Amino acid sequence: MNPARVEVFVEPFRENDPGPHVTAAVSALEDAELSTDMGPFATVATGELDDVIGAVTVLLRSSFAAGADAIQLRIERGS
């Protein structure tokens, strides 16, 4: 096993209104069957490293296509 954790912050940030750019990011993580927790400022997902990397690729494309201005990512192995 090669576990990993990704934390994602998608901008623009709108309190209580995540918008399609954020929901696209969350959907990419969920579609990859990662364990996902959408928080008030960032979304965290865990799974196998290869699955996280694949999901991040889809997340970037779909979030920018849905109107994201910026995306911050932090990926850690072994979580």
C-alpha cells in the first residue's frame, strides 16, 4: 500500500456557496473513489497515491473549466 492525502483549496472562495468550480473538484475526488471530506475552506481526500495523482489531474482540468481562478494543492504520502 502507498497511501496519500491531498488537500485542495479552489478559488474564488465564496462562503456558503462553493460554486461549480469547487463542486467539480470534489466530484473528481469522489469519482476516483477517494475518501473525501469537504470543509469550509479546503477539501481533503485520502487514498492510494496513484489514485490521488490521477484524481488531481482530472480535478485541475475540470475545476479550471468550471471557472476556477486558482487551485492550491498539498499532497502528502503516508497519511
